[in-house]
Amino acid sequence: MAKRQFGFTLIEVLLALAILAVVVTATHQILDSTLNAQQASAEKIAEMEGLQTTFRLMDQDFNQITKREVRNEAGDFSPTYIIHGRYELNSQFDGIAFVRDGWTNPIDLLPRSELQAVGYRVIDDNLERIYRVYVDQLDGTEPRAQVILHDVEDLKFEFLDDKLEWQSDWRAKALPKAVRVTLQQRDSDPITRLFLTPGTGERDEELLP
């Protein structure tokens, strides 16, 4: 009596291959979704870190802004302590420049003061913090630039005067009590932050955000 041969039929093989294909496709989709989620999460974290760095630098700069006029290449002093305007410093949007104190120079080791001319502008959709080693521009050199944020679609500065009214520009020969910054990145809502300045020397706690 001949032994009966056991094996898989063609239909069983095709069905097994179909199931395997479904499993492989599902696994690939899950892996792809996981990788996309990780990438999106990493991009969001990088964006948040960029914003935190930006606002930390602005807080330090505005908090130590000082009443120091800047001389241009002709030797003339600026009429205000804050240089600000739409497209100022060749910015795509608002640009601002001023002098801050507290640039650490322990026991005068470096050939510079503790004053630093700083500014903010947007070039090619990148927010730059610019600064000069020497406050005045008599040497005509370009400022040093540090890109601190990408994909910027708008940047606006507003100033709080001594009557607690917000001004879109600052032309007074004095310091504002606070600076309000509105920043918008691509595919994001505008973010507004308020930074206190030394102003008249008084600290108005009710201005805190």
C-alpha cells in the first residue's frame, strides 16, 4: 500500500504569501509612522529649544540695556539710545539695535569694555542676533551675526512709555519701561513676549507677563 504524500496545495501557498505580504506591509507602515513621529517630535523639540534660546538672549539683552549713544562712521552720535524701525539693519521685518551692559570682561583681560552693541534682525528668514566687539562704528566693520532661529515670517518690537502706553516705534531720548516682542515662524501662530528694561530704574511688577 503506497504511503500518502502530505504537502501544501497551491491555494494554501498563495494564501500564506498573501498573509505574509499583509503583515510585512503593516509592519512597514507602523515603522514608517514611528519614524515620522520621531522626526516630527525632534523638529518640535528643536523649535522649542530655539525659541527658548531666543527669548533667553533677548531677556538678557533688554534687561541690561543702557543709556549709551553710538557714534557712526562720521563720528556723529545717534539721536536715541535705541535704533529701531521696519527694515532697519537690512532686516526683512523690524530691526533693532542698542547698547547693553554686563558683557563680562574679568579684570579687563580683553581689549574691550563691558559694553556691547547688540541688535536683532531677520535675514533670509533667519533671526540673527548681531553684535560688535566695540560699541562705536568708526572702523566701518560689519557686525558679527549669530543665527538663533529659522523660518521666521514676522518680527515686531513695541515699546512701553512712561505713561504705560505701547508705542510702535521709539524716538525718545530715554529708555522704555518694557519691550514687547512678537515673533512668528512658518506654520505657527505668533508668539508675544514682554521684557522689562532698566528704564528709569524702577521695577514695575505689574508689567510682568
